[in-house]
Amino acid sequence: MNSPRVPRPHCDKEDRVTADTTPPLLAVENLSVAFNGNAVVEDLSFSVTAGRTLAIVGESGSGKSVTSLSIMRLADMMGGKFPTGKILFQGKNGAVNLTVEPQKAMRSIRGKEIAMIFQEPMTSLNPVFTIGDQIAEVLMLHEKMTKQQALTETCRLLDMVRLPDSAELVGRYPHQLSGGMRQRVMIAMALACRPKLLIADEPTTALDVTIQAQILTIIRDLQKELGMAVIFITHDMGVVAEMADDVVVMWKGRKVEEGPVAEIFANPKHPYTQTLLSAVPKLGSMTGEDFPKRMPLTMMIDGAPTLVGEEHIQRTARYDAAPILSVRDLVTRFDVKKNLFGKTTHRVHAIENVSFDIFPGETLALVGESGSGKSTIGRTIQQLQNATSGEILFGGRPVSAMSFAERQRLKQEIQYIFQDPFASLDPRKTVGFSIAEPIRTHGLILGEKAIAKRVDELLERVGLTSAHATRYPHEFSGGQRQRVCIARALASRPKLIIADEALSALDVSIQAQIINLFMELQEQEGLAYLFISHDMAVVERMSHRVAVLYLGQVMEFGSRRQVFETPGHPYTRRLLSAVPVADPGKGRDRGMIEGEIPSPIRRVGQEPAVLPRKEIAPGHFVALDA
């Protein structure tokens, strides 16, 4: 088995350009942006100078992404108008007002003087062209290079963003790269013409903490090398603390606070900023605690921050009872390549000899990078994926020995909540219908009136109202849709809920509400959770025990306190060190994990070494590297 990667030091914020009298590279003055006559950004003003990083923060609907699209004049293409204001940019030909610049002139500014990185690189890259051709196109358009010159420069750019084997990489297509590699390709493309301003719109939101650490370090190092200004659009306050010099906080299309990053975090003035910061789970905040705790929840009510949820210890795990779920030596593999004669030549080794128990009222967290096998474990338990070998026992009974009727009942008692609630709900059905569906399927309640009453109870149980039952998924916010999915999961009265990245797509305040809802339901219903996540701060807040996965094997297993406070495996320590902390004054020696997680694909017959485990403390196990 490949050992986890070796960290290398990264530079801190000490060499940043300091604020001075240098005229701003970009100045937004009293900008308003409207779509179909409705203002989504109002009277917005801010500026950024060369060499500095400005973070624009806020939750979904705050107008931060519309602001970035307006600077690039891409909002025009979606019907956006600028009723008032200016966007002044110090270009190569002097100051220009981007709001009135012709689109022909903007085409020479976009990519060459102002570049942008988007959240999802797969939708930003053309799937039918190679990586090399797409970057070379930018160079041939803006720098007037020949095709050969552009490809040579493309290799240099890929080396600059620390992608290995650039000469081979230029011939590959986007789908052949991992998410972290695709995002680095986007950075290389954005920096191809050495722009003066880089706009990064949620560039690390969907990435694992280790890959996120790489991307942030690359952006910061290249900013220092090129002397460019950076505007970072994000709702991740840990990223803001690590990357930003200055911060603009947006709420409902308006700027509500602005200032140096240290001042914003240490002494937030506006109630919304205070609310936003209070909702952020902070890694290390649970030090010394033996049990999970609910989030201290503050919400904006009538324009003022109001405490609506206090910290509450979760003593729900019943370790004196029999396990509700037992996994023994689980192996799951996929055939992925066959030769001309139909014979399998390669397999994905997704899970290798994984074992654990989940007890009633317990939250067991599975953490690890993409490709570690954590989601495959959840899907195998839920019978969405067949196991290659090993045993899964529910209520002490092997699933493999269950009859068809027993397996159907098992699907009732184990429910799954996915990352994307919108994709989990039928857009053509009301949410009331979707919640009632498992009740009808399993015959839990007879009679439409009784079913409707149960649906109303479930909606109220998750913080919605009975009036929401007649609405469709598109009429809800992301947080409300996830509440609907939780209500549907509860409809069949399950004993175990598998939550697969169920919080990762939510804004921080909504995330805090859902964390507390999960814990409240666990306390009142006695639910057990298998919580799959790459957000270590959330895992620390709500889990009882933690399993750390790498290439399908458990590297470390123990109580939340053991794993987070005394991590015994180097890979666990590197995962924890990669997490950005929402405190600009608390520098962490995160290190940077080089490269991608190795491929789990092996030739048939090439079996991975199963690592032995050692118990370093009662209930605390660590894998011994081969």
C-alpha cells in the first residue's frame, strides 16, 4: 500500500503587501446590479490594491457571486443591468470604467488583465478538448503565440501549479483528472497571461481539506510571485482568515461591514457579521469534551442577533447495548477495465477489510479524502452497492442471510441522506408527496388522512410547517430542502441514518441549524448516525467516534477525543493540519500534502497489503504502515 504523502512547509502571510497610499487596482463605487428590474446588489463600494487579497463573504443570496460576475461583465450575458455605479480598473491603457466598456474591449481584458476561477472546474473546462489545447487557446488569443509556443508555455504553467508530468498531462481530457487537478488546471489557465487581478469564486468549496490546502497555498505563492491582486469570494470563514488581508461582508445584496481581516474577526460590529462568525464550527473548540455538543446558535431576528440554541451535551450513545450495525472485514471492489475478449484486467479496490460497530444513539464519523472509500462503505451498507466479501450485520443478523422481505424492512430501518438535496427530491412532486412515499411503500400508516397528518408532524419536526407540504422542491432554499430530506428519512422510523456529506453544500448558519437538528433528533428518537464527511470541524462537533480512511483502509479508529486530541497516525495529523482555522491570529503549521491520493485501481492479481492495527489506548487503534 502507498503510504500517505509527505508534507512540505508553506509560507505564511508575513510577506503580504501592506496597506499604503498606492491607488487601488480596482475600485467599485456605489454599484447596483439588477435582473428583470429587481436589484440583487445595491450601492456597493470597495477597492483592492495590487498584491493584496480582498475576501467578499456572505451566504447564498448575498450578492457576492453576482458582484464577481459584474466585474468580469459576465452578468450582462445573464440579463444583468447596472442602474448606478462604476467599476474602475487600472488597465494597461489607464483607468477604465468596466460598466460602460464595450464587450469587444472586455474580451481583451477578460483573461489577460482580469482572470477568474470558478467553483466547479468540470463545468468550466470543455470536455471534448485536451487540457493542453484549452490553455494554449488562451495564449494564442491574448499573447499571439504560435501553437507550439503556446504548448511549451502550457507545460511551464502546469509545472508552476505543481502538476506532475506536464508533458503527458497536456494530452489528457478533463474527465481523466481528479477535482484537485482540474482546479489547478483552471488556475494555470487563469494565470496564463499574468493578469493584474485574479477573482476566485468559491474555488475550494467542493474540495477535500488536503487538496484545499494545496490550492490556497498555490494561489498565495503565485500572488506573491506575480504581484497580482486577488478577490476571494467565499462563505468559508476559515479560508477568509487564512487568505485575506481585507474583508467585505455582504448580506441581502448590501455591504454591511468592511475592514482588515484581524479586526473583522476580533471585533465584528454588524449583527450579521457576529451571527456569521458565531455559526462557524472551529476545529479545537471541543478540546477536553468527552461528548458531542450542539452549536450555540445565533440568528438574525428583526435585524438583531438572537440566541436561539445553546450548547447542549449529547450523552446519547448506548455502549452497554448490542451494536445496531456491525461491519466485519468488508471488501468492495469494482471491475473497471476489460480486454478485447471481455476479461477483466483492472479493479477499483474501494474498501479493503474494514470493520466497525455502531451502537444505538451513537454518531460514528467516516473521514478521509475523495477516493478513500467512505461513501462506498455507506452505499454498501444501504445495499446500493454489492460487497465483494465480508459481513454486514444489522441487529445482530447477517444481511446476507436475510430473506427478501427482511431486506425490504432493512431499507426501512436504514435511511440515506445525500449531499445534494435538490437532486434527491423529484422536482415534479410536492415535498408532501415525497415525504409520504416511504410511508406508503412500507405500509406504515393506512389512510390518506392519517398519512397527511404524519407528513405535517414530520415537517414540523424538522422546523418547517404543514403549509410547506404543497410546495415543490424549487420553491425552497438549500437548507429547507435538506430539512425536507431529513423529514423523508424520518418517515420510515429508521434506527440508523447514513448522512453522506449532508452538510457540505450548506451555508454556515444553515449548517449549524442542521447540526443541531441532527443532534436533537438523535436525543429524542435514539437514532444512530453514520456521518460521512471531509469537514473535520463539523466531525469534531457532532461525532462520538471517528474512523479515518485512506485508500479503503482504516488508518485510525477511536473516540472523537482520542482522534482529534491525540492522533496516532501521521495521516490523521496531516488531515487535521490541513484544516483552515477561522482565526487570523492563530497561525497553524499546516504543511502541504503533495500530490493526489494514489489511484485505487489495480491490475487483477495485484492485491493491496492489508495493514495490521495496533491498540495504542483502550478503544484507540492505529494502522501500522508496511
